[in-house]
Amino acid sequence: MASTFSGDETAPFFGFLGAAAALVFSCMGAAYGTAKSGVGVASMGVMRPELVMKSIVPVVMAGVLGIYGLIIAVIISTGINPKAKSYYLFDGYAHLSSGLACGLAGLSAGMAIGIVGDAGVRANAQIELLLGYLRITICLGLKDECILRIIIVFYPLN
Amino acid sequence: MASTFSGDETAPFFGFLGAAAALVFSCMGAAYGTAKSGVGVASMGVMRPELVMKSIVPVVMAGVLGIYGLIIAVIISTGINPKAKSYYLFDGYAHLSSGLACGLAGLSAGMAIGIVGDAGVRANAQIELLLGYLRTTICVGRKDDCILRIIIVFYPLN
């Protein structure tokens, strides 16, 4: 009543919580993936220092997951503007679910990248070539899954 | 009241939560399956690099589980449109249960694919041929389980 925005008053709670969830959980996944793969690279680098630069791939893939969560959080946050466009509970729920979906998908993708990256990097130190491609393929597959999820979750909102 | 959509206001909360659940839990299953099978492939690839490409099967099967959850999430999200069609609590509960069913079924199928894929890949390194076909059959069976669950859960909604 004293406020100038339209729509439901408690709706931005859910919307902003969705933005925060997208950022936080994908960041957790990125951190786990980076940490676990990094430990593998460190252990492997003691024996084979020349393979360290090639084995950075899982670490970079896991870091990119955090960027995806950031993009989704920004998209959600800029979509919550009650002064410009009425923000109802419907929109709040939609933003919450998409943020949660993106964040938790990024969390699981990051954990998978960490586990596979750790094992793959250590195995790559022993057998080169084929195993390197395998590891990269797995990481790319997980990353593309995450991208697809983010993009397609967002179409119902617009 | 000030909003233009019909039906119950809190119903989209359950609906969108169902869409998020379908996505998130099947993604967790896909991540577990990919990670566990990938570790097995990495360990096996050290001894037998020529079998790595054939042992990708459980990894790919687990990744596909995530796509199933994505499809269900999209179907649920596009079904929540209070401006076009009244969205009551009934619809919200139905969407929540189907999303949970699909997601948790995908989670269990992914965990099964991961555990069996890890063991099968390591055994395949020692005995070829027959065990390869057995492992493929188990993974395909899990995947068909998941497909059937998704399809059958959706008929009551339409």
C-alpha cells in the first residue's frame, strides 16, 4: 500500500532466492570439481611435470560451471523489477525453480567432473593419448548437459 | 486478486518445484553414473587402452538419463500457464508428483548404471565379448526402466 510496486509483495522473496540458489550451488560444484581435479593434477605433476598443462582441462571445465550459475543469477535478478512489470507469485515460483534447477544441476555436474577428472588425470599420467581424449569427452558431455539444462529451463519464463 | 491469472495462487509453487525436481534428481543420477563409470574406465584404460572406446557405453547411458529429466521438466514447465488455463492445486500436486517420480527414478537408475558400469568395465578388461554384451544389456535395461516410468507417470495428467 505504501509501496509503489505492483504484484504480490512476498513474490520477490522466492525470485531472489532462486537467483542466490543458482549462484551458490553451481559455485559449490565448481569448487568441488576444481579441488578434486587439482589434487589429481598436483599428485600427477610430481611424476610427469610435462603433462600438467594438458591436464588442466578438468579444472577449467569445473570453473566454467560457476560462470553458468552467475549468468543465470544475473538473468533472474534483472527479471525481478516490480516497478516496471508486475511481479506475481507465479513469477517468483518460476524464478525459484529455475534457479534451483540450474544450481543443483551445476553442483552434480561439478562433482562428477571432479571425480572423473581426478581419476582421468592420474590415469593419463600412465597411458597418454586415448585416455586424454576420453577424459575430455566426459567433461564436455557434462558441461553440455549443464548448458542445455540452463537454456531450456528458461524458455517457460518468457 | 490483483493478478490476471485464474486458479489457486500457490499452485504454481508445487508445479515448478516438480519441474525442478525432475531436472535436479535425474541430473544427480546422471552425474553419479558418469563419475563412477568414468573412474572405472580410467582405471581399466591404464592396462588395456584399446578397450576404452568400447567401455564408453555406461558413461553415455548415464548421461542420457539427464536428458530424460530435462524433457520432463520442459513438459511440466510449459504445462503451467495460468493465463491460458486455470491452474488449480490439483494440477500443482500432479505436476509435483510426476516430477518427483521421474527425478528420483532417474537418480536410482543412474546410481545403478554407475555401480554396474564400474564393475562391468573392470571385468570387461579381463574377459571380453560375453561380459561386454551383458554389461550393455544391463545398462539398456536400466534406461528402458526410466523411459517407461516417465511415460507412464504422464498419462494421468492429460
